[in-house]
Amino acid sequence: MKDLHQYIEDNKDRMLSELFDLLRIPSISALSAHKEDMYKTANAIKVKLETIGVDHCEVMETGGHPAVFAKKTIDTTLPTVLVYGHYDVQPVDPLELWESDPFEPFIKATKNHPEGAIIGRGANDDKGQMYMHILAFEYLVKSGNLPCNVKFLIEGEEEIGSANLDNFIEKNKDILSCDVVLVSDTTMAGKETPSVMTGLRGLSYFEIKLSGPNRDLHSGHFGGAVINPCMAMCEMLSSLHDVNGKINIPHFYDGVIEVSPQERAEMAKVPFDPIRYNENVGVDYVNGEKGYSTRERCTIRPALDINGIWGGYIGEGAKTILPACAHAKVSIRLVPGQDPHRVNEMFINHIKQIAPKGTKVEISATQGAFPYVTPITDSAYVAASKALEMVYGKPAVPVRGGGSIGVVPMFEKFLGKKTILLGFGLDTDAIHSPNENYSLGQFFRGVEVIPYFYKFYAELKK
Amino acid sequence: MKDLHQYIEDNKDRMLSELFDLLRIPSISALSAHKEDMYKTANAIKVKLETIGVDHCEVMETGGHPAVFAKKTIDTTLPTVLVYGHYDVQPVDPLELWESDPFEPFIKATKNHPEGAIIGRGANDDKGQMYMHILAFEYLVKSGNLPCNVKFLIEGEEEIGSANLDNFIEKNKDILSCDVVLVSDTTMAGKETPSVMTGLRGLSYFEIKLSGPNRDLHSGHFGGAVINPCMAMCEMLSSLHDVNGKINIPHFYDGVIEVSPQERAEMAKVPFDPIRYNENVGVDYVNGEKGYSTRERCTIRPALDINGIWGGYIGEGAKTILPACAHAKVSIRLVPGQDPHRVNEMFINHIKQIAPKGTKVEISATQGAFPYVTPITDSAYVAASKALEMVYGKPAVPVRGGGSIGVVPMFEKFLGKKTILLGFGLDTDAIHSPNENYSLGQFFRGVEVIPYFYKFYAELKK
């Protein structure tokens, strides 16, 4: 693939122009007004894939926004890579904070990216990262270098939770069958620190209502004598961490797979600047579970957060009431070895048990995602790592992500296959925010890394 | 005053109709949108007082919502009673829990009040109770039975702490001069247990904002590593009580005047039915400071309550954020021996001290009221007790109230006079709550008791 780098150099303008056409379609999955834009985007991707030589491509119904499926089979004895991506984007508000129209992409040289960055909604997440795969595939077919079979699944509901994909994958597991799933929808440790994301946290999400008296009571007449549900909620929620920042629910950590000291040492090699980290989030001090670093606390360790809390009078001025009830939304990020269904049950039972006498608790689990991990011994991990080294000139490091991508554990569940999270985003890219951007350097290096992944993966699977 | 009872019987419908007109004006002092309604209500009261024969009446500026002042002097050698009441009402949310429009009052027969009760915001607190005084005065003037001089001070900021009344009373202490202050803005021990309230708790009220990161963060990417302000708020607030239900702030109880065992024994004689109490508030269990009875906990002991709490995502569904900040409204009821200014300072310092590193706290005291107590040997107390016995047919008992009426300690401070708390509310009246109501029996008995108070008080002061 000696001609790969030159091919990209020769086609840069055309490649960007094609991506820009895609970015101009406002495919916001959360807003029903954009329903037609979803089909428009899916069809544009289909046309492109057909032009560059897939055997078969169709826009498939999912029950929600459609998904694009395509495949090219060159030899059934060779391994098959399933590329997953999404063409839907986040809403754009607050619109006034954008430098220009979010759907009129342009290139701008910035402090972080003197070579230029693409500014626009979806520049990175995930149209930009997804399109690298289409361009890499184009090169491989055109140059005759395609070393394996490829399938594409480009969906339109990732930003709204991929709620229909569970059924879709289960129903279509035969056509989606593959040896590995390849996804570029995450970040890299740094522009000069190539990395592969080897894990994601899972998620349990709860809504709790704690009721006390049958109405808001006068706090003068009843205060001190009747249990205050807001105070009881605070007592319950604050009891969920112990003094060491550990989650204080019996048996919560049962089954958690501790990361080995060797792996922790490996992860600690990724540069981390605590001052820059604090500046970015706007705090002067961070804290969490004792015995773990900041990055470990938000990747390899579970975390329990209050996402929202409310009760009593929250309007202007003073109202002297003892509120009738209190509400909270609580999420728990899970790590390998934890099952959201088991955690849901454990948490619900625990909350019911600690709710004080004189109150009534209603609690439900509203979301669940399994944690996910790929061993660094997996041949696809090795291939990804080698491919990054080819282009970046240094070995890739394995990193864990703290978020959850619901579809990744689904591939494992229904297809029985691992996913390689080969993301080229950077944490300064403002995804989901105004002025989303994507470094041109990362974009073109991504287009260059992907063909090497196929090459090394096919070789390793021989 | 043989004709008093008949006068009330003959005028019931008209009396209620006048009160209903007043209840229809949404005079919510906490909400700035209702500013005009405050003037509208004050003017309606002025018109009524002028119609029934006061010498002078005016709507006076206070710096906040206006107050109505009126007087009738029949003989300067006779004692003067200053009637205090308020025309402002509490906000109405949660609106969905009201049976009907809070400002469209109606009569409904209930289990507690088979004779009927007025349902509506202000039915009891304090438009209903205040209007009893206007109707009693109407009778006394019309029948020629007025035995003393009367002044009225009907203010519009009681529900938001009477913050401007302090200055107002001090500035107008000459025109407000009197022998005793008479207030109906409290409850009676029971429908068949006439009582006079001899004490009130004081009040400190705080608004707290606890800030963490500079924006709502992705709870996957940051959860576990960055301090969650909602969780920190829960931890701070839950630390404010110890395991015995005592308020856990250093020196908080310094100076608190303990009620003697004899007084506690006397108070314990007032009937108290724990099953009925729990049924009324809709709980199966109550709890509070160890070593005190339910009634003592909400009258002679301080109490700290969360009146409202909010932070993060409180809409429909799940949003996985680590919120940027949390808010709470906290009240502390105070007892004799405590000074709200000292408690404000102590609480603010304590909260600042316990706010965890990595968060920023903003806290302000928004209200303050001194606690209050009247001796049962006071001639106005004796007159009130006799007046109640005339109508209820049994001796009145002295009780302590748990609420705060900020203005009562101000009358003592600036006018040097005691206040008689001759309340006719019942603890089932849902004041400050949806479906506030006021028994027709209590309303009309109140109109009947008040003229006897004037009579006995004038006789005792001869």
C-alpha cells in the first residue's frame, strides 16, 4: 500500500468536498422536523457506497430512523469486518454560540489545529469519523488492496440512544455476521498519542420518588415532628458513598474485574495534565475513590452520580414548607464484571431498605447498558495498534473510556463479536457543543490508518 | 351583646360573599407578577373598613407591598386594641393538586367539617381569619357595643417574612400605639378545645447554591472524578442532624430556654391523638428529636427543614449529566433564647466550612423572625380565654405554636406591647398547601368570640 499516502494527498479536496455535502444535511435525530433529512442522508451514503463498489447496499427500516447496510464479499474464506457508524447528529442549540451556520461547514486554522479543522455539526461525531471508513474503503477497492470482506452498518439514532438497534441487530444477525466490528466514534488520547479504546463503562439509571406527608406541610406547624422527605432523600443519597469514596451498597463490587497493576501502569503512561484537566472543567480540586487516579476514577472504576434532584418549593423567594415528596435521578456507571440487570435489582432493593420508616419510596430503573472490554491480546486490537503505529510513528496505548455506547455490547450479545474502538476525535473537538470541529490532520490520518488495519487484521487471521 | 349570635346568623351569606370577593384576588406576595393584586386587595379592605365606620383609613407604603392602616377612637381614656392581620397569601403550586382554581373559592362539606368549609388560597391564612375581625368590628359599631378604641394594621408581606414591617412599625410607632395587639393567624388546639397560643417559634431562612464544574458535564466522561455538587449538597444537608435528631451545628443550642418539667406537664394535658395526627398528615410513623413528644418537637424545640432542593436535569426521561450546581432552601425554627441574627451568622459560617473543597458555596439568609412568648397572667390573655369560654362553653387552654409570625416580636420591640394570638385555624386546614380550607363553624365562631374579647378586655382594664 505504498500508494496510500499519495492517494490521500491527491484526493484531499474531493474527499472534503464529499464530506461537506454530507455535513450540509441537518440530520438531527432528536427533532422530528428533520425526519426527511435522515432519509436524505442515508440515501446519499448509499449512493456513495454503490459508486465505490459494494456488492449490495440498502437503506433499511429500523422502526425509527433508517440504517444503511452495505457489503462487499471478496472471498468467503477471508475474515469479515463490520464497520459501524452513525449519520445522525446532535441538536445545535445554543445556536447563538456558533461562529457560523452549523450546517455550512468550513475550514479554519486554530491554535490546536494550525493545519486547519473542519467546523460544523457532525464534522467529528460521527459523519467525519464515519466518512474516513468510506474513503479508506474507496482506496482499497480502487487500488485492488482490499484484503478482507467488509460490511457497513451506518445508523441514524445513535444520538438518541439507538433504541431500535437492539431488535434490528437481533433480527438481522445473519446479514450482519462478521469477525470483528470496527467503530470510529470515540477519542484518541492526544494528537501525538495514538490510542485504542479498549473498554467502555456500562450504565444503570434510576428515578426515585420519596413521599412523606400527603401534602406540603407548614414547616412551622409540623417541622421537627414529621419526617422531611427532602432531608430523608439527602440522607439516603449521601449514604451511598463511604468515607473513601467507594459506593456503599452491600455486594456492589462483587464480581468487579479489578484492572491488574500492569495494565494500570500501562494506562498511566498516557499523558495527563491535572492543571489543564481542572481548568477545562472549571474546578480547583477534584476528588473521588481513594486509591485511584483521576483518569482511573472515570474509566476503570464504577461511579454513582446524582443527575438531577428536586423537591419542595423551587421558585423565587421563600416558602416555608415541609415538602410532600422528593425526587432524584441517579446513574451508576458500571465496569467489566458488572451486569446492569443485577445492579438495577441490587440498587432498587437497597434504596427500598434504607428509606426511613414514615416515608414511601417508588423507584424504577430507566436505562441499562453493559460495560464492555476488549482484551489487548485480541488480534483486532493488535492490528489496530500496528496500523496506528504505521501512520503515527509510535506505538498505540490502550485507554479505557468512561462513557457508554449501548450498541457495542449489543454486537457482543447478538453477533458474539468484539468491537475495536478506533477513534480519532480529540477532547477539544466540542462534540455535542457549539463549533464542533475535527482536525484535518486527524481526519486524513484516520483515512490512512484504516486500510492498514484491514491489512494487518487479515494477515493475523490467516 | 345578646343580639350578636343572631346578627351573625342573619348575615352569614353576605359575610361569606364579601370574603369570597377578597379571596378571588391572587395576592401572592412572593411573586413579583402579582404586585398589582397586592394594591387591589389593600384597596378592597380599605373600602370595606371605611364603609363600616372607621374614623380614618389609608393604604400605606412600606417599601414593599403596601399595608392598610385604619383606626376608630371612641374615647381616649379607654384602652386601644391594635388588630394585626395580613392579606397576602402563599404561592399555589403544585397547582395540579388543587381540586379547583385556588382563587375561585367554594364551600364544601368534608369529613372534618360536615357544616362546610371554605376551600381556596387564603381561606384561612390569613384573609379568612383577618376578615373575622372586620366583621366583628362591623357588628360592634353597628350595634353600638364597641367598648374600646380599635386600630387595624393589615399588611401584605407576612408570607415573605414581613421584611419591611420592622422599619414601618418603628417609623409609625406613634400612630400604631395601643395597649395590646390582637392577631388571628394561628390555630386552635381542636374544634372542641378552645385555646390561646402563648408562644411562637422564630425563623431563620436560607438559600444555598453549591457550584461545581463550569457546565453540566457528561457523567460518563467525568463521573467518579469530578465532585458532584448535588451529591455534595446532600452530604452537607444530611450532616445537619445527628443520630438523635438534634441539629448538628456547634453551639446551636447555646442560650435555648428549656421549658420546665411543670410547663411540659401542663402542655401535655391538651388532648393529642397520635393516630389522628398521623392520619391527618398521611404518614404511618413520625420521628424527631429524641426525648421530646411530637407536639413538643414542633413547638418548644428548634427544627431544621429543607423547604426546597433542586439541581441538574429534572425533566422527563434520562439525561446523563454531572450537574454544574445544586440549590436548596433551608429553614430553621427557633425557640425562646435564640436570636435569628446570631443563628443566621452561625449557619452561614457552618455551611461555608462544611462545603467540600472543589465546590463553591453561595449562601444568604433571606428571612428572620424572633421567637415569642406571652405570660398567661396578662389581662389580654384572661380576656381572650373568657371570650372563648363564652362561645365554646369550656375554658381555653394555653398552647405553644410552632410557626413564626415575624411581626409579633416587632410589636413587643417597638410598641412595648404583648400580642394575643387568638387563632381559629385547625391543623387540618392545609394552609400553605393545596386545597387550603377553613371551617365555616370556626369562621363564624371567631366572628362571635372577638366582640367578647373587646368587652372583657375593656372591663379588665377599667
